[in-house]
Amino acid sequence: MTFIGTHIAAVLTAGAVAAGSVFAAQADEPTTPTALVIDAALARDGRDLVDSRLEGVEAEVRLPRDTREARTNVRYFDDLDYHVYVAGAQATAAADEAGVDATPVAGLDGALAAGR
């Protein structure tokens, strides 16, 4: 009985060490948060001010009404080390003017794809 008990304890210990290594490796992976800055005019859906598909994205979303708001948004997220995606002429121009290394995407569909 002692041999079986010792063997079981060794197997359980090895399993716990292996599981701990996997969890530690996953915890060490850096994750860069994502931000979407989309011209407000692009984010509308008919009469709705905000397209409902934006609710399902895994990113911070800002819908600036003008270039000044867009510039504030892209600078804010850049300062927080977000990966910033911009959609629309105002948001893209604001990122360029602010010197933010944002990734331009094609319209709302491109922003939705980036936010997934």
C-alpha cells in the first residue's frame, strides 16, 4: 500500500507542477488593450446613433464628433499604451496630427474586425 500511495502522491505533485507552469506561462503573456476611435458619422445605423454591433467588441470605443475630440481620444489611448485603431477621415487625420502610431482601418467593418 505504501508504494501505491507514494506513486499516487508523486503523480499528483507532477500534475500540479505542470498545471502551475501552464498558468504561469499564460499569465506572463503581455496583452495590449485595444481602442477604436471611429468617426461618429460612421458608427450610426439608420436612426440609431450607435451601431449595435459595437456592443460586442472587446475594445474601448470612442466616437468623436470632430477632429479635436478625435485627437484627444487617440492621445489618451496612446498615453495608456493601447493599440489604437482609427476609422474615418477625422480620426485618421487626428492620429496623424498628434503623431500617434495608430492603425487605420476601412470604415466601421474594419473597426469591428479589429475589435474582435
